Amino acid sequence: MAKNSSLAFADRAVAEAPTSYGKLLDWVKEVAELTEPDSVYWVDGSQEEYDRLAGELVEAGTFVKLAEDKFPNSYAAFSDPADVARVEDRTFICSEKEEDAGFTNNWMDPSEMKGILKDTFAGSMHGRTMYVIPFVMGHLEADDPKFGVEITDSAYVVNSMRIMARIGTDVLKKMEETEAFFVPALHSVGAPLEEGEADVAWPCNETKWIVHFPEERSIWSYGSGYGGNALLGKKCYALRIASVMARDEGWLAEHMLILKLTNPEGKSYTISGAFPSACGKTNLALIEPTIEGWKAETLGDDITWIRPGKDGEFRVVNPEAGYFGVAPGTGWGTNPNAMKAIAQGNSIFTNVALTDDGGVWWEGMTDEVPAHLTDWRGNEWTPESGTPAAHPNSRFCTPIDQTEMLADEYHEPNGVKLDAILFGGRRKTTIPLVTESFDWEDGIFKGATLSSETTAAAVGAVGVVRRDLMAMLPFIGYDAGDYLEHWVKVSGEVDQAKLPKIYLVNWFRRNRDGGFAWPGFGENSRVLKWVVERLEGTADATETPVGFVPTADSLDLSGLELSAADLEDALRVDAEEWKDEVASIEEWFARFGASLPASIAGQLDGLRQRVNG
Ligand code: GTP
Ligand code: MN
Ligand code: MN
């Protein structure tokens, strides 16, 4: 009985759809029959719709509306305490062959996984609305727009997706007109409501599945309402699925910021940078340069698609439309450009603290700590409480076009020429402030061995070096060795003279007294200046066994109080440290097995010889 009526319902949902695109209608019908929602709603992406859904979320207790004079048109949401982050152990790459998922991913046989998921999603939207969100990652006007459709039973996801991606009617129209391929991305919080059952503010399920089928280019996400698990355009599509598309189509999908830098002569350069989480992408993307006459503008803070252009160059584009940034540590002192964007409103905050006058607060937002707050779990909070007021992984979700320093090139549908790539991690020792690679392949080696130390905030031992290749460890949608091979091969798609130069940076090296050797933040503009002058061929460098490092007087240190000892500690290449590093890289490379490209293994041999020679 129930099945028959839901079938009729699914037919009706399709008949009332604002599109005649058969492939999409078939999928929507299939999902409606499987998940059995109360109703189907096609998202148009309008402001009116956003406001209406936000009102419903306030009504449901999911959203708290913030004071209009503080954060206009903005809301705070509070998750289930067990649903606060990406769940890497529940994330799967279900390629046909296990070896194609590689050692960095969880894998299960795709047909077995499909069986589990179909059982899990059956009836999972009972009592809820099923929202259909047409979206495009990157620009609708791009030569090769990358479409997706997210089906979700969460209005929080709909409104967050409207900030993070281009969604709605225009996208649907173009998809239909061009009969475009789209990534079907299915999401359910996994909390069906039975007849008369009351909802909770943050529905989710203890069981979580974040599953990717790379050959089919599809995504199934169950049980979590949180960011990276639920906003499927971001990590799931724009990194994991897109990295597979990129492998097959000859480009790169990377975990990188994009920054435009203009020198006093008015010449501009585009620099992208891959740093693991909490290693400063958003900070560098929104940098306030401290050197006279240099201007920084941002294009993106988290994801970069790198594609060969028509003139033999690599071009970069930010596929996203918003920030989903870690809130704690983002403050008027450390990142005023982010704060200015947030203060314009139109934002959704998740798991931050509430101030008594209808605003939000998180650790590090202001120097002065409020005397009283409501913490992210809804409890009274004072500075004596001894617990963080905002969850350490609390987030701000803010439209990128509210950034004052947004570069015009952000709006270029096919991106802008890339001049340099930075790889960076958090290392107390060994890695100099900045090192220029000998060549493209050495640059890939530097990315392949990128590493960062675990901090006190993370579970486990502190200061342990964890390798995070190209800052993509949790995001590569296929075998990690094949991914490195693809980096080697993709350079063949462009003019060798136009290949970006690759740099390894480390803002976190310690000096002989245990403090930071380099002041970091805005002062990193001095390193960027050296990078640009290397591109122009004007800055000096010392050739070391690990690459080209600035000479003491090639860095612009005017107006900076930095002792000669600190400078030396920041730039030093220490043979003993590098012998340990080589041994550590050998262990890391052993994990790749046979899929480590010979050319990258050869780079390690070269480094070993230079370090020992
Ligand atoms: P995700 O968004 O999680 O991928 O991280 P992210 O790479 O955007 O990191 P973010 O910019 O949020 O950096 C956060 C941490 O890095 C904070 O603890 C900052 O204080 C620290 N940080 C950023 N830049 C610098 C710097 O130049 N020097 C030092 N010492 N710390 C920095
Ligand atoms: Mn960030
Ligand atoms: Mn990230």
C-alpha cells in the first residue's frame, strides 16, 4: 500500500517539476520513491526563498536570528554535539577496483555499498521535504561548466549551499538547454519522522556514510547535517569527484587558496597555495601586506581548479562562491579582511557562541573576552567556565563577494593565469621559511612530501610530523600514486616556459629560543615579494641541497624588527635535520607501494645524494 501511494506521489512530484530535463527527472523520481519524503521542492535560489526557509528554520529552532544592527540577515545554528566535523573514517571512495582508491582512502565494493545505501536511505525522508538544488561549481559561463544537483532533506543545507555555490533556476535552465552531465549528490540527515513525531533542532543519525562512486561521479551522504559532510558541492564534489574528472580530462582539482599580488610598478601575479587545515590558507588569502606599495587581492581561500588555457598557460578558478571558514582565531587583529566580510551579514554561523545583545563571538574574535555568553551547547558561559565558548571547529559561512579586497579576476569564467604555487605546512624544524624548487618535478616532490606537525588541539601526541601530500590527503578521489603521476603528466598540457614555479614555505619554524623565527601573517608579504622577484629574475638566492633559499639580504626586511639570529634560523638548511627528513620521507613513500611514480622516487634519490654529499 505505502509503496503504491509513494509511487504515485513521485510521479506527481515529477509532473510538477520546473524542468523537462528527462535525465534529472528520472533521478529525482527514483530518489523520491526510495526516500519517501512528504513533499518535493525545487530550489530556485532566490532571496525570497532563502528568507522564507530561514524563517522556517527559526521556527524549528535550528536557526537563531542575529541582531539586525550587528549581523544583518544572519543566523546562528547549533549542531548535535556529535555532528561537528567531517568524518574521515566514514568517508569512502568506492571505485570499481580497490587499487584505484589507494592507501589514503577507505574502500568498499561499489555494488555492496550501493546495497547498504539503498537500505539505509529507504524511507529516510519520511515526514520531511525533499529539496532539489541545481548547482554549478565555478561559473555558469565557463567553457566547461561543472554541474551538480544536490537532493537534501535539510533546509540548513539549502541555505548554506546558496552561499557556497551558484544555485537555482538559471543553473537548471542551462543544464536542461545543454543536456549537461550533472553529478547526482544525494544527502539525507537520516532522521525520518513518523506520523505526529516532533522534530529536533538538529536532526542527524549516529550512523554516517559519506560515499563517492568515482566512475559514476555520484555522491551519497547520510546521517550528518554538518558542512563538509552535507554541503556536497564543496569537498565531496569540488575536490574528491573533481580530482577524478581532472585526472580523466587533463587538469587539477586542488585544496588551495588563490591570491593576486600587485607590485609597486602595477604588475600583477597570481599565486595559489596548498596548506593543510589550520595552516593558514584563509589567512594568506586575505593577507594585509606590510610592505610599501604592494597590494593583495583574493580570489579564493580553499579550493582551486587548475586548467590548461588556450595560450599554453595554466589558469586557476575558484569553484566556490563563499567562505566556510574556521571561526576561532579569525579576529579584527589577525584577519581584518575576513572580519569586514563577515560583518556585512548574510551569513550562517554554526557552533559559535551567542552574545547577550544578539551577536556572535568566538575565541580570538576580539582581544576583550565578553563577561557573559551562551556557549555553542546552549549553556551559560563566563570566562571562568574553563571550556571553549565556541566549538574549535565552529564556522562562518559568508558570501565571497562581500570581500572588499576581492580581485576582479574572481569573476572571470575561465579563471586567470597562474604564476606560482606554494606548498606549506607547520614545521618547527628543518623546512626553511621559503625554498624555490629546482624544477616542476622537484616541486611535485615537495608537494608529495608536504608535512605538518599535529597541534595540542588534536587528539594524540603533539608535534608529530604527519605527511599530507599537496594538503589533499583526505580529498584525493583516487590512488595517491596515480595522483602524483597525474601531476607529473599534466605539465605536458602547457608550454614549459609558462609552468608556474613551485615554492615550499613554512611560517612556523622555531628559533633557537623556541619561539617563532618569523613573525608571519601580514609580514608573509615579504616572502611573497621575494617569490615575485624570483619570477622576474631579480632576487638573489643561495643554492642548497633542497632548493633555492633567499640570501640574507634578498628579503625585504625594511621596517621589520627581526634579529640576525632569527633570520638565520628561519632560512637555515641543516644537513643533520635533512638526513632525518630523508629517512622520514622514505617511510612515507613506502606506503605508496608500486604506484609511486618512478620520477618522484628518483627525486628522493637525488635529495638523499645532495644531503649526504
Ligand atoms: P582550513 O580552512 O581548515 O582548511 O584551514 P586554513 O588553511 O584556512 O587555516 P587558517 O587560515 O584558518 O589558519 C589557522 C591557523 O594558522 C591559526 O592558528 C593561525 O593563527 C595560524 N596562522 C596563520 N598564518 C600564520 C602565520 O603566518 N604565522 C603563524 N605563526 N601562524 C599562522
Ligand atoms: Mn580556511
Ligand atoms: Mn579546507
